[in-house]
Amino acid sequence: MPNLKFNYLYRDSSNYKNFGNVIFANLNNIQLDVIENAIKRNLIDGEFFSAEEWRLPNLFFETQNVDDHKWHEFESLEVINENTKSSPIEKFLIRLEK
């Protein structure tokens, strides 16, 4: 069963980037474009989100400047064939709507 990889990043005020991802199970084979649309509907200005609010790991750098913000950027969503135990994508999408 293919899983989904949610790719995102944190970009600080100096434009340094820290990349990360989270794997979700897609047990009901929801189409990728349906999931992407649900994610994009909940982004700030079509691009940003709060990792804390979405309950995703923060990608902040160890040292933060006063100009740094708290927003992360959605990068992409991809289908992967890694079989790992992961949370269902449906639970994640429900969190976004709250």
C-alpha cells in the first residue's frame, strides 16, 4: 500500500532553509489532487502554515533571530512505496479543518 510524503520547509529571515517531511498512510487511496487541494485551502496566503497548529514537527533552527517568523512552507505531496507505520492522512486533514 503506497503512503504519502508531506514535504515542507522552514525558511528563516536570512533565507536559510531547513527541510523536513512526514509520512502518512493513505489506506483509502484518496487521490493526490484531492488531498493537495484540502491542504492548500488551509494555507496562509496559499503557502504558509503553523507546524505547531498542524501538529507537525517544527523545523526551526537552533538559534533564532528576532526577525524570524513561526511559519513553515508547504512544498509538495508525493506518493511513496515505503511501508512504514504512520498516521492516516484522513486524521491529518481533519486537524487542518479545525
